[in-house]
Amino acid sequence: MNRSRQIYAIMGLVVSSAWLWAQCSAETQQHKGPPRVELGRAKRTDLTTSLEKGGTVSYIEKAAVSSPLKGTLKQILVHEGDSVTEGQPLARLDTLDLELALQKARTDEASARARWKLSRGRLVKARQSAEKRLRSLKTARSNLVRARSKFLRTRSHLEDQRKIFELGGISRQELQQIYSSYLSAMTGYYAAREKLSTDKIGYRKSDLSRDLIPDEREAQKEALISNNTAPDQNNVEAARQRYLGARSRRIAAEKTLARSTIRSPISGTIATRTREPGEQVSPGKPFLTVVNTEELLISASFSEMEKPDIRIGQKAFVSADVYPQVEFQGKVHRISPVVSPETRSFQVTVIVKKDAEHPLSPGMFARIRINHRKAEDALSIPMQAILPGGECSKPVQGQSCQVFVFRNGHVFLRKVKVGQGFRSRVRILSGLAKDDSVVTSGKEFLEDGMMVRASEPDSDQ
């Protein structure tokens, strides 16, 4: 009996406690009032979505500078960080041996030129002599014709006088005188003929190659002169070749001396310097590095799923922690055709122009942002306004989702059809109108038609 009373007493205390807790909860809830929510606004704007990745700044062009000659550095004209232009002198080698070689080459060239000039003078004289010889042949032919005519006349006269002598018309002494004249004419004739034959040696058509005999008389004359001055012509050509060789050696020596001044192959900035004056340098061993910073490259890895959204020439924006308020505009320069099988990513390189006021340096960390989708004058709401659950945990285009619409101090469930997501906002295809207010925060315990206390929507939301 006592035990039963104790049980009833305990149950009474429990019921009384529950009733008191309920009363307190009701009073507390009545004291708090309607739940507080934050609102966003449905508005029409141009929407974009972007891909953002971290990358590294690098140079677009680099040149490793080495000496074209083996030698000793006499001067280095630049230091790390200096700006240089293409063709600007960077360093000079010790040039004493090169200057001596150039001086000798110039002397040899002058001597070869003089010999060439002398050989040409000799050729001119040889041609003149050959022309005189050709003219003398005409005289020899004329002399031969006269000697032959005289010979024929004296022979005929001798025959006539011999007949007269036989008839007793002239004395033997007179006949002998006529005979002497005949012998003299005959001797003159044969001498003229022999002289012409001798003088014609080298000046006959037969002395020319049969396939080189010209048809015209003047051409034949020139061929005969060339044939008789061939040794002098060969001497001229040999002297000319010697001169050309000496000139080539002089030009080569000048170029070698000019190469002792080492010039910048590109415009840019001196990045490294590893030698000092007095040290040895050799071809193929760089001692200076020049990088072109007029345009910079920012390289980053993107997921293979993002590859369809990136294309060459696409506008890109670059930011760096060192300039938090500055955004550099560039464009996609290169897209790697290869996707890494380990990371399932590919390389994208963006190119930006140099900013003298906010210079980026190779090696810096930077962020790339590429806007790849755009919807003009689209109705959208903050992404936080979509009630989670099912497929709407990550809305995709065409899905039906729910939002709480705020009106006259109450919230009402509304079905909406969503479009693409754009960073922090989602496009609304149907179910809302411009300037509708939607709940973005505090929606977890709301019910359709519930009274709430709401903050005014932020104009940016």
C-alpha cells in the first residue's frame, strides 16, 4: 500500500514537471517572437561563371647568353635587374690577338689587290701587242703582194730580154743586170712570204679550236687576241682569286672582332650573371641570362572536366597576392593537348602584358580567372535560397526546387524551375518575378505560411 502511494506520488511529480516545462517553453517562445530570417532579392542581371585556379608567373621568352669565341672577359656592362634592348652590348672580350689578325688580313688584302691590278695592266699591254701583231699581218700581206708582183714583173722582163739577147739586141752585161734584178725580186718575194708565214703563227684560224671559230670577222679578231693573251688572262684570274681570298679573310677577321662584343639577342631584363671581368668564357657556356618581361605567362592546372569551357584567345583575368586590389587582363595563350593520367588535369597558359606600375616577377604565385558562361538580363536569386534536399542539393538546369518567398511578414513555399548556376547565384526560369524576396538564411525550421521577422534584402544579393 505504501509502495503504491510512492509510485503515484512520483508520477504526479513527473506530470507536474512536464506541465511546468511546457508552460515555460511556451512563455519563452512567446517572449522570443517569430523567428528571424535573412532575405535575398530576385533580380535581372548579366550573369557569368568562371573557373579559378592558382598558377605560377613565368617569362614568355628567355635567352642564355654565351660568348661566340673562347677568350677572356674584359668588361661586363650589365648587372642583374638591368633592362636591355635587342642588340645592346652586354660584355666585351680582350681583343689584342684579334686586332693583330685583322691588321695582317688588311695588309694581305692590300698586297693581293696591288698584284691583281698589276696583272690587269700586263693583260692590257698584252692585248695591245696582240692587236699590233694583227695589224702588222695586214702590212706583211701587202708587202707580200707587192713583192710577188715585182717578182712576176722581173721574171717576165728577164724572159723577154733573154730572147732579145739571143737575137743580139742587148749585151750579155745588160742581161746579167736584168738577171740580178730578177734574183733580188725573187728573194724579196720569198722573204716576204716567209715573214708573213712566221707572223701568222698563233693568229690563224687553225690555231683556234674548230668549234670556237666565230663567223664574224670582228669576233674572229677578238678570239685570236684572247687566244694569244690567255696566259696573261690566267694570271689576272689567279691574282683576282688571291685578292678575293684575302678580302674574305679580312671580312672574317672583322666579323670575329665584332663578335668580341657580346650583344643581347632579345629585349628584356638581365636575370642572372655568373662571370666577372678577367674570367674565361667559351662558346656554349652561358654566363648571362636575359628574360623578356614585356609579356608574362601564368601557368595553371585545370581539371579535365573543365577542358570544354576553355579555348585559345579566351579573355582571362589574373590577380596576385602582392597587389590585392589589382586585376590584370590577359588571354589564354596555350592549352596543353595532354591530360595527366595521375592528376586528370591539363596545363593552361595565360599571357598578360607588363604593367610598369604593378610589375609581376617570374616565380610569383598568381590566380587565373576565366569567365566561360554568360546569361544576359537573366532573373536570378542567391544560391543559398534553394531549399536543400534530393537533387536540389546541387541544382542543375531544368530541375524543380523549392524556396521560401517572403511577403507581408510571412514566408510561403514556392516551387521554382532553376537554370544554370553562376558562382553564388542561380538562374530562375520560372516561379518567381523580379524583386521577389526569398529567404537565404534561417530557413531550416520554417513552415509554409509562418510569420517571421526579416532583414531587408541587400541590394547586392
